[in-house]
Amino acid sequence: MLTSPRKLLPLIANHSSNRSPMTCKYRCGDACFHEVPNTSEGAYLGDIIAAGISRRSLLKVGAVVAVAGAGAATLGAQPAAAAPPQAARGLAFTPVPPNSKHAVSVPEGYTSKVLVRWGDPLFSDAPEFDPENQSAAGQERQFGYNCDHLDLFEIRRDEHVMVINHEYTNEEIMFPGYDPAAPTQDQVEIAWAAHGLTVVGVAGAAQGRPSGELTTVVDHRLNRRLTATTPFELTGPVAGSEYVRTTADPDGRTVLGTLNNCAGGVTPWQTWLTAEENFNQYFANADEVTDPVVRERLRRYGLPGGASERKWEAYDPRFDLGAEPNEVNRFGWIVEVDPFDPRSTPRKRTALGRFKHEAANIHLSRQNQVVAYMGDDERFDYLYKFVSRDQFRRNKPEHNATLLDNGTLYVALFTGNSPVEEIDGSGTLPSDGEFDGAGEWIPLVTSDEAGAHSHVEGMTGIEVLLFTRQAGDVVGATKMDRPEDVETNPLTGVLYVALTNNSNRGTGTNPGPDETNPRSSNRHGHVIELMETGNDPRAYTFDWRIFLLCGDPNDPSTYFAGYDKSQVSPISCPDNVTFDPYGNLWISTDGNALGTNDGLFGVAVDGEYRGQVKQFLTVPISAETCGPKVTETRVLVCVQHPGERSGATFENQFSHWPDGGTSVPRPAVVVAWRPDGIRIGR
Ligand code: FEO
Ligand code: CA
Ligand code: CA
């Protein structure tokens, strides 16, 4: 039997999770310590229809209302859990107990190693990592900081290319003698180079090869760093508009850099989507903006009134809103990168809207239209999808390169099917036995070669794309508990939406619990299953139900899809999700509010083991588990922000992972596998 954690670390007051205040400061600009940016009233669907926005717009946007048909999956009743189980196929491992170790832990019979770390050279002309003597030029040729999303593309058997986001930097533990009030130009320029993306060749990833031989390839022909100063192209209707023209780029089409890239996804045409998340924190002096309309837009996106945390504005005026008010409009996008062409210019796809993008995961409709599901990671913000106008075509790269510029962006409106008085905030299931209901995708804007066509009263199409949160406010989208990663089960078509937490739910003047977000002060988060009508990702309507209410299984507010709670691992703050080849869901966590280390969990979503959450791995104390990739023979994760504990400095580190001794902590990619060669979880 699994046990709940007993060794609790001190929790941090006024915060929803075990995440260190230092992580809050550098990762998301203290988003959770500020006022909730969504102060909208939240119109009701009846009002929306009365305003003529919803159903008539549905007809205008030209997609086909899906009908339930052959092969349509449903969210029907699940059988009760059967007798004490062994495990689902692919999940036959002994769970790692909750712990607070300064180490990566994997199940008995497994092993792990670091594949690549911050500062590792990607090119033979790069300097060896020397934290006392860093340079921007060196960092541009080395693996960046705080790796988050990762994915692998096959080039040919045993030759792959790995793509990785570098979400943010923590200067206090990166640089000797760092003064947060007055960073030096060198330190700022190194931080620019440590942000962004890495593309790196990988050898030894072929099926059947021993994972111990997996290695990154220095000087691989596809190796590439993209940083906060690399040129990116804006595409779609916003490109060239007045809102994105700046002194340095009067055409409004070329942006320097990508920032705070969190998670991502891959496209069927083998490109990489990477999501710009907490971009707001890099821009200073919103208080200098006087136009009330612009001020409200900046407030809704959480722009700092005064100096930014990293003070980049001291060395590049584009980060000063007073000097360059449009630069911020060039961040907050989904970015498409071609990892197979190191000379290609990556594209910021404005038709997918602008918000704190967690990720974009693509699902093809049966007609080969492209549907991208996207969360906006902020308390009380929204879930979106983009449906392409055109169809994906195999071996037509030029055509496929236009798919994400033409289509319709929707926002989700969830409704519960239980009486509101039965949703009391405690997590107690309503009398029908499920937190569940129906939902509608409300169209916001349709983009094509002629521009952006708004479906939102009072906003132009361009405004909807740029200030998408406010469009969601106008149509009364459902305020969620921080929508993170969304992934489709490749075997069933059911979507899994991670809601990481929201300690403000039901507090003060904040919105109270609803059936979709049913716990007040939701510290541990939940996972929702969403089934598009007719199993068609283009559908306008869907059914949904809660799959997991996370937390300590001894906590009565938790729910594990009805599974025996004495047989599950504690789990808190679900963040990134992925599927293994057997159709099991894997969930990585960020900020475990149970006080122990973050980890990676596998859980069956169908059959007799549905809901049996099992912890596969834990990362070192103070780190976050990111970027999971699970194949038949290996598990890859990013270990983000090891050693990020308030009070830590370069000279007084909290962690020395992974190199030990007195070394600086180094964010890294870790691979885990079974040395006996047997497949994961068999
Ligand atoms: Fe970068 Fe939403 O986590
Ligand atoms: Ca219900
Ligand atoms: Ca994340």
C-alpha cells in the first residue's frame, strides 16, 4: 500500500504551493502575489446569445457542427474499480515514495542519468562551463538555463534532434556577486543568451538501443541556440499592424527574441510549437503609460508599474514601456520553429491569440484540419482552441507553413449539470456522482489573408488577437484554475486539461467554486477530461468531467476517478501532460503543495486501473519536473530550477545538483530507463 507523505517541509504563507518565493519572483514575476488580473464580470451564456455573439457567429465561421457518429467516443459512466490491482500495462513499477531528497529518484530496477546541463557546449568552439567566468558569447553556444518543454524528432534511425525551451533565468544563483538592484550589462546579456531555445542532435535514441548510450552531439549540423536577441518573424493578421511597430522595427514584422517559453508541442508537419508564457515580467514602467485603454490592457496582462525584476530596461529601452510601448505586444505568442532547418527564421503565429501561453498541442480532425488546444496559465483565465481553415497535406511544407495563419480562435465555456447548491467548494461529489457537464466553444476571431474578422462585440479582429484575454472576458468564458498543458489521448480522442491550482478560488471577492473548478482555495489542482462532440476536434460543443482532484489521498476533497484512494500516490499541482504508447497519461508537477519534491506520475485513464496514480520519478528538492517524454524504453524529463530556494545565492547555494561537491546547481535534461532492457512499466 502506498503511503501519504509524512515529512512536511514548512509551507510558504500566502501561496498556493510549495514553490519557493524565489521561483515566483523569477519564473512568473510573482504572478500569484499580485491582484488577480481577471476582474471581468463573467457574462452568462444567455446574455451572450442575446447579444447575438454566440450561435450566429458559429454559423458565420464556416466550420461544420460535428454530429455523433461512428467511432465517436463518449464520457459515459465508468465501471467501478475492480479488485486490488497490479497495474495497467506500461505502469507496472513500484511507485517512488514522496521525498525531499537532493536527487532524482526512480523506481527500483530503473536508473537515470543527466543528458545535458546548463552550460554544456553545443559547439566545439564553445567554452567549457565555468560559472565564475561566463560570457554572453559563450552562453550563446552552450545549453541555456531552466529547461522546460522538450521533444524529440527522428531524423533517421538512431539520429534524432531534441528541442528544449529555456523558460527563464535566476540571476541570484547564476552569477557571483549579483546585485538584483543593479545588474551589470554582462550579466544581463548572459541572461538574454541563457533564455530562449535549444535545438540539439541526439545519438543513441533508436528503439532498442541501451539508453545509457543516449548522448547529445556537439557540432551536429542541426544544433542551434535561439535567444532573447535572435530575429523572429511575426505572421498572421497582427504582423505589420500599428500595435507592433517599434523604433527598431517600423514595419512591425521582425521581433528580437522569444521569452519565458514554457511548454510546447509538435506539429504533424514536423515543426515545433513553443509557448511564450509570463512575458509581462520583462517589461518595466507600465505606470508611465497614460492612455486609459492601453493601461487597462497592460493591467489585464499583469505588466509591472515600475522597474522590472531583472532591470533589462537599463540596457535595452525596448523593455521600457514608457519608451517603447508596443514592444510588449510582440510577446505572448505561440512560436513555430523548424528544427530541421537551422537557417530558418522562427515564426510567431498571431492567429493563435496572445496570452500567457502554456503550450499548444495539435490534434488533426478526420478531415485533416489542424486543431491547437491552448491554456492561459493565470488564475481565473481561460482555455482556448484554434481550428485551421485549411487541411494538413503530407509532403507539402509550404502549404503547411500557412496552416496556423488561417483559422478561427475559440474560448471555452463550461457548464455543470448538477444543482449549484451541491457545489459547496469542499470537493464533495454532487449527488449525480460526478463533477461533469457540457460546454461550448465560443468563436472569438477568424483570421485569413484578408485580415482578422472579429466575433466579439466592441473589439476589432486585431484587438481580439492582441488582447485575447479581454475578448474572453466580453464573451463570458469560464474562469479556470490556471489552465496548463492540454493533451489528446491518441487512442480515444479524449482531451486531458491540467489545472495546476488556484488558492484564490472562493476567497475575498474572487469567483467561488463552480462544477468545473469545484474546490475553494484549490491548492492542489485538478485534471479535466474533455470530449468533443462526435469526437471531432472542430466541434462547437463538448462534454467534460473531472478525472482527478489532486492532493493527499487521505484528504477527503481528493478524487482519483473513483479509484481506491489507498492505492494511489499523492499528487499536487499537475502541470505538463503526455501520453505513453499504451494510452496512459503521464503528469509532471510544479510546486507540490504537499511539501515534498515535484515528480512525474503515470495513470491509466481507461479500464480497471483508471485513476490509479503512480509516482514514477521525483526531481531534487526545490526543482520542478517539466517536459515529460515517455517512450516504450525511456522517460525524459527536464529538471528545472534546482537550488531555487529563497536566500540562496551563487556563493551560498541551496543545492549542488547534479554535479555535487560545492558546484552550482544546473538545470538539466534527465533520462530514466531500465538497464535490463525491458520496456517501461512492463
Ligand atoms: Fe511555465 Fe504554466 O508553467
Ligand atoms: Ca454533475
Ligand atoms: Ca509549466
